[in-house]
Amino acid sequence: ILAVGGGIAVLLAMVALRIVQFTLTDSPDLAKLARRQHHEQIHIAAHRGAILDRHGETLASSIERPSLYVRPRRLNAADRGRAQAGLSAALELPPRAVAAKLDSTSNFVWLKRAVSPREQATVHALGLGGVGEVVEARRFYPHGTAAAQVLGFAGVDLRGIEGVERFYEQDLRALTRTLEIERDALGREILTDGMDDPRALDGATVELTIDVALQSIAERALEQGVRDAQAAAGTAIVMDPWTGEILALANAPTFDPNDRATIPASHRRNRAINDFYEPGSTFKAVLAAAALEHGVVRPEEMVFCENGAMPVGKWVIHDHHRHGWLSIAESIAVSSNIAAAKIGEKLGRERFHQFLVDLGFGKPTGLDLPAEVGGMLRPLANWSRINLVTTSFGQGIAVTPLQMARAFAAIANGGQVVQPYVGLRATSASGERLWEHQPTILRRVMKPETARMVTAMLEMVTEEGGTGTKAQIAGVRVAGKTGTSQKIEPGTGRYSSDKRVASFVG
């Protein structure tokens, strides 16, 4: 009895010591373990906002796609060889890349994000332990290449990288909410605090000024034009001259933001705002507007075009064809460089330079897209006689296509410079209007009668004898101007003898 009693006493003492150890020494660690077993944080991810065209057509939305992962430590050693070969074939990944993921010391490794249903089914058929999936949102562009450089794209993490997706990231992005949950003895989740409507976390819907029908027409026409001219690239802009709304903006070559992994970076360039060029003869319309506004010439005034060659200091200005006396209007129609040079000298560098500044040349237009450049306009102090002369016919100045479109819009709308934009409005998931762009007139640069005179002169360009007869449309009056400028040869600073930038604004 004493022996048994003594043994029980010893066991009770050991239990008492163990209780003291749990209570005083191991208590913090045990509490953490209990919290891990019964409490958990989960992240509720909402949907990124949609992008629509001006008529409500969806240009970008979010869809759910499965992403596959592996927990290397849970993968059966006997299955490792089969897993490497099977996953490599199913996911079209290099065997070495799959082997590196399976041999990783991390607890969690992504195998492939946003897999296709076929890839998902093939991996499921392998029956591998340690391989699982998570449903993630992925950006989808239902119209493929339409307005690709305008829309840009979002990354795997649904953060905007280029275009509208990047510029309006703060509106489009979805919020992520962290919730505290408890688990019962069977591991089932208990949402003790409840949660708000998850739609409140969704990103806002952004509507654009783009008309997807006009966008498709512009892209087809541009693609055909680039192909016919065997050109390296091209860009086209359709802009409402009274409001500044961009109705279409196309680039060729283009890309599909749904499948951009192998697309060269040059195809993603929005050349309308990211590239600048010497405009050439399209700039003569700007010169004519400045000269008429300051009253230094009249459309019917005659100018002698020197029969095709005119010396200016050590340089000689040439025309493509020999001309004698031409009216100012006729000189624009046949695109005489010599007439433009004489008009520019008559206008003077101070007035011409100020007119160009007022039109916004030399600085970005402020379009709501990233990475817009401002072109190049020399400071007035650096304008010599030859600079004035060459700028008069569009050389020695660099512009973006959008800057030229806005300058001609000022002629079309009666003399006012407008603010171009592509973002029309943003609406939250709850229906609240976050912002809405309204047409903005920045300044007046010419009188309405000046704009009407220039327009009449530009109509002659598209009529018989002008340089832009291909722009004629039956039953419609068309005003416009053609332009061809030489490219600068890289590394030499000289004009190329065979490389050109051809353009038309109308």
C-alpha cells in the first residue's frame, strides 16, 4: 500500500509540475498554437472595374481563372518523377523550370497562373498530392486588339501597367478586405463578425470617349494603308474638334492584350502621343492660319515661287515642282515650300513662335494617358532666319500626331484650342458618380473668319490639282493637308534620302 501510494504521489507531483510548466513557461506558445488552429485571416478580393466605350460596350473586364500551385513538402517522393514529366507536358513548361519548383524549399510555389480549362483538367487527372489551385481574377479584353494601346493592360496581380489601365488605376483597382474567422473542431469556418456586401470593394467602371465601331474602322483602314505603303508603322486619330473627345486612336502594328507575352515592346507603343516627328507640309496650314490672323497675307495675294529654287544664305529651298506666280491659296494647294518660306519671313519669327506656343506645340497636350511627350519647339532666342524658313514648311520642329490633330481642330472649330481626353466618366460599384470630364476650351488662337479662310484654302488641297485628291468624298466638303517629311538618320543627324514620314490631317 505504501509503495502504490508513493507511486501515485510521485505521478501527481509530476502532473502538478507539468501543469505549472504549461501555465507559466509554455503558455504564450500554446496560446499562439491555439490561435493558429482556431483563428485565421482570409483575404476577400473584389473585382477590378470594367472599362467601357462611349456607348457602354465592354472593352475590359475581369473574369475568374484557376491558378495552380504546389506544396513541395507534401509531394510524395515516389510521385516526384511522374509529377515533373506530367506537369511539364500539361502546362507546357520547360522540365527544368518544373523541377526547380518541385525541389523548392518554400512551403508554397506557383506552378502557373491563370491556366486554361484544358490545362486544369489535365493536371487534375494526374492525381498528385500537394498540387492545388486557387481561383483568381484575370483581365479580359473582349475586342482583342481594338484600342489596345489606349486601354493598355493589367498584370497578373491586376495592377494597371500601361494605358487607361495605368492612368486610372486609382479608380479601377479593387480593394482587398481582411476578415478574422474562427474554426470549429472539424475545421469549418465561422464568420463571427459577418461582412459587408463584397461589391462595395469592387473597382469603379470607367467609360471612355472611344467609339468601338469607329475604332474598328480606323484600325482596318490604318492597317490597309500601312500595308499598301509598305510602311514600318502608322497611327490614326479621330477627334471631335469641338469637344476634344478622342473617338478613335489606332496604331499599327498593334497587339492583343489578352496574349501579350511574346509581343515586342514596339507594338505596344502609343505612337500618337509617345513618338514625335517633323510634320512637313501639314504644318503649312498652321503657318497660313498665323499669317491670315495677323493680316500679313490674303488668300488671293500672289507670291512668286522662284521657279522651284530659292537661296537662303548658304542653303537652297526647293519645291517638288517648278512654280512661278501663285496665289497664297494655290501655294497651299500645291504645297510650295518656297511660298511657305516667304510667308514665314513676312509673318516674322516673334509672331509665328507665339502662335505655335498658343496652339500648344512644344509641350504635352495633357491627354489622360501615360508617357505623353511634348515634341520639340526651339526657344525664340534660338530662331535664326533659316529656322524661321524651315519651320514654315514643317522642318526643324517636332510634333506628336495628337498635337497636329488638335491644331487642325482649332481650324475646324472656329479658332479655339480644346483639351483632348479619353476618360469620359467613372462610376463606383454602388452607382456613385466619381468624376465626369466636360469639354474644356483652353484659349482662342484665331478669329472665326480666319479659321473659315484657312478651311476654304484647305478644301482646294483635296480638289483637282491639289495634293490630297484621294481624300475626296462624294457629296461631302473635305478640307485637309498632306505632308511628307524626311526622317533623320540615326547617328548622323542628317536627313535620310529615302526614309519618309507621310501624313494627312483633315
